[in-house]
Amino acid sequence: MFQICDAIFTDTVPVYIKNTGDGFFATFSNPGACLEAALTILKRLAARNRVTQSRPIDVRMGLHYGEMFLIDEETHDRHGNDLNIAFRVEGVSEAAFEDGLVEKLPDKNRIVATSVFFDMRVPKDAPFKRLGKANLKGIKEPVELYIYTGNI
């Protein structure tokens, strides 16, 4: 997966990338570059999964817009509430939604975004559907979430 993502990140130029073991965290200079990278990752993984005889690689992505703080000059490690929100959005489950969900939430190959990201997205006509407010672990207030509904 990292071979696929590294090529994409070369094109979209993230500001910061951190390997988290079975995943990664990337920051971008603007929401448009972030959405472009997320969509490209999903498309390339889908193409790979169609032709490989190896186990498919499935992903979940959480998109959020906000501030982070540099906590280590050597490792360039980041921290902050907005970072925590992004991590929690990626793994959100149906049980987190206050009013329940009308539809089943896909457990793989999905992009879920916060309302903050949704309002900042580029292009504005990118197809997202409102999911509702979710209670995320470690986050005081419920967070309004949207799911990408376009073709991959």
C-alpha cells in the first residue's frame, strides 16, 4: 500500500506524513489536495484489487481540517485535538451516531469527512452525503460527518 501512496504523495505533495503501523497520517496545504489524494488512493487500490491474486487492500479514510502542533523538532511529530478528530473519523462506526443511520455505513473503501472539511472542500460539487452527528471517543462535542458518494 505504501508503494501506491508514495507515488500519489509525490504528485499531491503533502506537508507531513507519518506511518502509523497499519496506516498513515498525512497533512496537506489545502483541502482540495487532500481530497484529490484520498480519491486517487481509492482508485488505485480498486484497480490493484481487480487484477491481483494477492489479498485485497481495503482502506478507510477520515478527512478533517484544523490545527496541529509540532511537538518534536527531530521527528516532526504533530499533536492536537484536530488530529485526534481525524483519527476518530477514520474508524467511526454506526454505533457512534446519535440518531442512528438510515443506511449501513461501509466498513471499508470509504472516505468520511467532518463538516469542517466538507465546508472547505474543493471542488464544491464533490459528492458527499450527510451522515449525521457522531460521538467520537475523546472528543467533547458530537461531530457532524459526511461520506463521499462518488464513483471510485
